[in-house]
Amino acid sequence: MASCTTAPILLLPFFLLSGILNLQTVTYSSGCLDIEKKALLKFKDGLRDDTDQLSSWSGNDCCKWAGISCDNRTAQVIRLTVHESGGEINPSLLELKHLNSLDLSMNNFEGTKIPSFIGSFQKLRYLNLSDSSFGGLIPPHLGNLSSLLLLDLKSYANEPIENDIKWISGLSSLRYLNLAGLNLSGAADSWHPTVNMLPSLTELHLPHCSLSNLPFSLPSVNFTNLSVLDLSNNVFSSRISDWLSNLTALVDLNLQSNNFRGALPGEISTLSSLKTLDLSGNYMGDRLSKELGNLCSLEVLKLSSNKFSGNISNLINGFRNCTNVSLETLELQYNDFTGELPISIRKLNNLRYLDLRRNSFQGSIPKSMGEMSSLEELYLSNNKMNGDIPETIGKLSKLSVLELSENQWEGIITEVHLMNLSSLKQLQISKASQNISLLFNISTDWIPPFQLKYLCLRSCQLGPKFPLWLKNQNELNTIVLNNARICDTIPQWFLELNLQVNEFDVGCNQLSGKVPNSFNFQSHAMIDLSSNLFNGPIPLWSPNVSQIYLGSNLFSGPIPQNIGEVMPYLTNLDLSDNSLNGSIPSSIGNLNTLRTLVISHNHLSGEVPDFWDQMPYLYILDISNNSLSGTVPRSIASLESLRFFVLSNNNLHGKPPSLKKCSSIESVDLGYNRFSGNLANLIGGSMQSLLILRVRNNSFSDRIPSTICTLSNLHILDLSQNNFSGFIPSCMGNLSGFKIDLSSKDVGRFQWKLRVIAKGTVLEYFNTLYLVNSLDLSGNNLSGEIPNELMSLYRLWTLNLSSNYLTGNIPWRINSLALLETLDLSNNEFYGSIPSSMASLTFLAHLNLSYNNLSGKIPSNNQFKTFNDPSIYEGNIELCGPPLKKVCTSQSPNANANRDEEDEDGNNFEREPFFISMAMGFIVGFWIILGTFVIKKFSR
């Protein structure tokens, strides 16, 4: 930590010229005043000097003590500076009657209040109490310091106490005010009239102050000398105020991270002295005006993380009238800009930093960008750009960062693109898509002029050989060559570079051979060799490695028994889809920072070890598709961070551990084992994040527990091939997850591939798993009727109730399941007719109603025209009509069942009017006859 602080840059000339700060200790023949020396020693006694900053405070002449400056004529103390201390501030300091500078910044006073007696130093002109953990209310006595020029209370204690700053109005000479971090939510309406009473103010810093009210206009603006205004990280939600245009001396305007809305006001362009404008992190929108180009002195423009739209040609062309465009930093990332980058971007010839990430820019990189000779960092990732990358990019000799990821680049990269990039340190061209359209074709003897530290080339063709142009890159610490069509081994020359690796990712290639364990890794390193052809035993690396991904290779043999001892800081371990055998090593229990353990699709055997209570951060556990046996230890129930729990396709038995404490769990797959018991012991109502519950092919018994109805986010529920009995709970109609759609933003909540029985076959889903809505209760001993409540699950894709003992009619309202693609009700005891309403299920592709007691004519309209396979109706001897050979006759039982069913359900709208009119006719006729008889009787 620094031993002293410097005045703000803009005020430094003032302090030097005024002579306020005497920055050197002066030697005096008679030493300092005795009364002031004693006062300083009392002050020292109250402090906690853990770093011996005050060790020099001894001897007669206090003017020679560290942090003390005296007047060179009177030997009176005029400046006091103490850092890296704490404790109590003794009022003995009041004896320093000529003190004009007090700097107690960068201390730790542990939330104690600022002493009110500091307001008694009448000659004080510099007061810095920043970063010292003071707390409580600011004493209003500080308002008595009428000679004060600088007041810095930055990073005041983070407390809910609401401070009032009306006392500041008494500091009429103040030029610099910094209250960053002070809770001013209670001064929302008073802060601006208070500040408006400080006509000499040149710098105002009020970030992180919980301010919410910025008036759109002011009757008058008195602080027109303001050169720096920082109101960032507050909660303003209005348009940007028009009175800011009166601050014509403004050099730095920072309004970032608020909730400002509306367009960027044109009045901003009148601030001709402005050098820095930061409006990032707001909700501003609309197109950028070319009037911004009037700010010829502007050096930094930050508009990122807003909602600005349109192309940026207006902005760029707006600078055409400037003799010299001063702009050095342009940040427009995370907006909605569109269109192509204009050729005129070359006018920004002083630009050093250009960030256009996360927009919707189109087209290619303009060749003219090669003329931007000052450019040092270029970020164009996550746009919709395409085409060839121009060779002129290779002219940017000062470029250190080139980031072009997640676009649709095409063509070939040669050494011409890279030959003059002598300053390049970071090169990133990657995309998540596996489709490769960009090819690197670089001569094998070419030696790059740069020394990269970060290289990320994902889904770009570099192969078939390991790229030789990396042969002299001995400063690399991040190497990503994923999906690069490399068919080779890791060359010896690459190992001899002796790199200090932070990330090594060569996944999704066809690299082969044994993996060397001679890499040198930095702390918390990651290695990804997945989806290759590596063979041999699992290698062990240094303890610095924290993430290992070796899945989908040809590794064989056991998992090293000492893996948890050699690499104790592992957080992610993926050894899936290899040919590993043996048992799960007990040393894995030493990995108490482990977050993901994926060892599925191997030949592991033995029992599941009991060490899970030592892994509090584990959130992915996948040991599926092995030959594990025995019971699952109860300690798994302690994994409260667990999100994905996959044990399927093993030989595990007994009662599974309870997951009721795993409130964040999203996927549970226990399928294809021999688990037994009551499902109610596994799940609980606290598992509200659960999306997938799959226990198919086990031996669970008893009734389906009603607690399953509380799992409101379920999208896949598979209880098939068990021994469940009783009725289907009607409360399953409350499973609201089957009533909503997820989006691609939820894809991260579905980590794994999952096989789902749908459309009469086994389908494997991965990236689109979030779209699947499936309910499978087949192969159990369920009885009773289908609850009508299930008909409200209108986002279902698959409903499989086959191979049970269900009875009753197929619900007429089944047509409300409008997205249904698969419906299997076969091998039950349903009776009655096939509801004609099913013809409206236009997405239905697979239907099986075989082996029930259904009767009547098979509907033949709409969707039923596509069901031509008679096997889906077989086993129903009373069904007739195509595609069955049995012909319906008038004597056929229930030949008109659909019509009768409509009558019973009140849906025969054609016959209703007939019965109503017949009844009305009878009533009218009856009263005509009766009325005539009565009239004749009375007329006699």
C-alpha cells in the first residue's frame, strides 16, 4: 500500500502554486513547538500502528517525523499524514492550530464516527478521510471549515444510515468534493441545491451514493467551473438532464450504471472541452446523433450496455469537421447496433481501444481498418459479421488484442494476415458451432513476429498437422485449439517450449497417442483433451491443475488410486466415455473443493464409496453406465449443492438416499437399476428446481406419492417399468412445468444427454432437451381412470400410460393436449369409443391404442387419416373401420358411439335446437286449445 496520497490531478497545480502543501520535512535549529509535539504523541498513543508507520515519532524535533510538515518560519505543524493505522483520534490534535492539511486516508477506524472536533480546524484547506472505514453520521461541524478546498470522504462505511449533506453549503471555497459510497438516499431532493451553492467547485464525485433524483432542469447553475462530474452507480431513472449543457468547462462526465432512459441528448455535443464521456450500463436507446462528432476533444466514449440501435455511420462521420479526432477509446459493446462497419472508421486514426462486441453488426471487416495505425485492442465478437477477414488487418503493428469470436467468418487466413502484428498478445477466433468455415493455411517454416500469451482458435481448421507456426511461441499460457481438425500427436517440440500453462484445450480433434504428464501448469489450470483418440492410462499432473476433461477417448485401466492425493485441488473431473475399469478410488474423497464428477460410460465396478459428506460444493455427479453394484451410501444426502444426480444403468439396489435437502437439484436419473421402496423417501417439496425425474426400470412400489405434485417445474417425469399401484393422483394436473415453455436461455439447466421413449422409439436429446415435455407412467400396476386434471397439461409432447390396468373412457378433453406428438394407451382396460375430438391433435405422430376394450368406428378425419397401421388398434375386438379389415354396420355394437358420446357430453349442437323447438311447439299448442275451451265456457 502506498505511504502517501497525492492530490487529484486537476488540483495539483493549484496546491503547488499556493504553497498550501509543503511536501518535504524541514530541519529547524530549535525543533518544533513543544506543545504540538506533546499533542502528536498523545495522538500516537491512541492509534494502533501495526505496520510501524509511526516508528520515527521520537526525538525532540517532530518536524522530522514521518508524515509531519512544519512551516519553515514558525516551526508550527501545518500538515499531518497518517496511513495504515487505526484506533482512536485523540482531540489533542486541536493544539495544532495552524494545521491546513489533514490526511488520515487508508486507515481502518472500524466504523467509528468522524470526530466532530475536526470541524474546529479553521485553517484547514485539505481534509482527506477516504478509505478509512469511518461510520455513523457525518458530523455537520465539518461545515464550519470555510477555508476548505478539498474534502474526500470516499469509501465511507457501507451502512444503511442516511446522511444529510446540507452542511456542505457552508464550504463556500470548496473545489474538490468526493463522497463516493456515502448513503445519500435521504438527501435525494436536497443534494443538488446544496451542491449548487458551491460556485468554486471543480470536481464532484458522488458515485455509489443511492441517489435517485436528478432534476431535468435547474433555475440556475452556479457550479459552472465544474470540470469533473461523477454520478455513476446511483439509481437515477429519468432522462439525462438538460442543465448539464451549462457545464461548459466539463472535462470528465461519468453517469455509468444508473437507469437513465431515452435518447442521448444533443445538448451533450455543446460540451466542447469534454474528454471523457461514460454513459455505459443504462437503458438509453435510439440512434446515435452525428452531433457527437462535434466533441473533437473527446478521448474516451463509453456507451456500452445500453439499448442504442441503428448503424454507427452517423457517429463516425460526425467527426469529419474535426482537424484532429482525439478519440482513443470507443466502447459500444452490448447494444443493438446493426449494419456494416463504415469505411470511414479509418478517420478515428488515434483510436487505441475499439469494443463492438455483442451487437448485430453485419458484413465483413472494412479493409480501411488497416489504416488505424494506433489501434491496440479490437473486439468484434458475438455479432453477425461474415465474409473474409481482410489481409489489411495485418498492418496493425500496435495491435495487442484481436478478438473476432462468434461470427460467421469464411475463407483462408495466411501469414499475410499476421505478418506485421508484432505487438500481438491475444488472438481469439472461436465459435460454439461445430461447423468450420475458416481455414488457417500458414507455411510450415513461417516464424511469427509476435509472442502470444493467449490463443483461442475454436472451430477453425488448423490441421491436419499440429500447427508448426507455434514452434517459437514460448510465452503462451492459454492454448485453445478445439475442433481444429488436427489428426496428429502432441509433438515433442511443443513440450520442449516449457510453457507455464493456465489453459490447454485441444478437445474435439483426432489427436492420438499417450498423453504426456510433463506439462507445467499455473495455479488453477484447466486441461481439456476430450473427444480425441488418446489412449493409455489416465495421466497425473501437478497439484496446480483444478479442471480435467478427458471424456470420449480411449483411455484404459483403472482410475489412479492416488488421484485425490496428487491433485488435491481438483474442482472438475470428467473421465466419461472411456474404457476405464476397477473401482472408484477412495482418494477422490480428499477432493473437498470438487464441483463436478463425471465418470460415466466406463467399465467401473464395485460399490459406490462413502465419502460424499466431504464434498460440500459438488453439484454434478454422474456415475451412470458402469457396472457399479451394492447400495448407494446415505452420505450423498448431505450434498446440498447438488444439481445433477445421474446413477442410471448400473446394478445398484436398495433404497436410494433421500434428496430432500437438495433444494437446488434440477435433474435426477436413477433409471435401469434395481432400486426399491417408496418414491416418497427420495423426493420432497423443497425440490422446486427439479426439471427431470427419471426412475424407469427399477422396483419402486406402493402408490405414486402426492409430493410429486409439488414439483411444479418438472418437464420430464418417467416412472415407467416399476411396481407402482393405485390411482394416478389427480393433483398431477398441478404440474405447471408441463404448462409452460422454456427457452434456449434455459439450456444450461439441462446439462446431459438423455434418452427419452417417444414416437415409439428411443430418442436422444442434448441441446434441445429443454424443449421436451414428457410424462411416462407405463409398465406399472396403476388402476382407475385417467384423471381429467391431466388434460390441463397442455404443453405435453409425450403421454405414455401403456401396460397398466387403467379403465374408463378415453377423456373427451384429450384434444386440449394440442402439442401431443406421442400418445400410448395400449395394454390397458379402456372401453367406449375413440373420441372424435382426437382428430384435432394435428401434431400427433405416434398413436397406440392396442389391447384395450375400445369399440365403435375408428375416426377417419383429419389426423386419423395418417394412422394407417392396423397394429395400433389391434386387440380391441369391437373396433371397426379402416385401417382394420372389420367393416362397420348399423348393427355393429356402438357403431354410433361417437355421436352418443357427444350427446352425453352436451356437444351435439345440431340436435339441441330440434328438441327445444319441439318443446316450445307443444307448450304453445296446449295453451291454444286450453284457451279456446276456457273462452267458450265463459261466453256461455
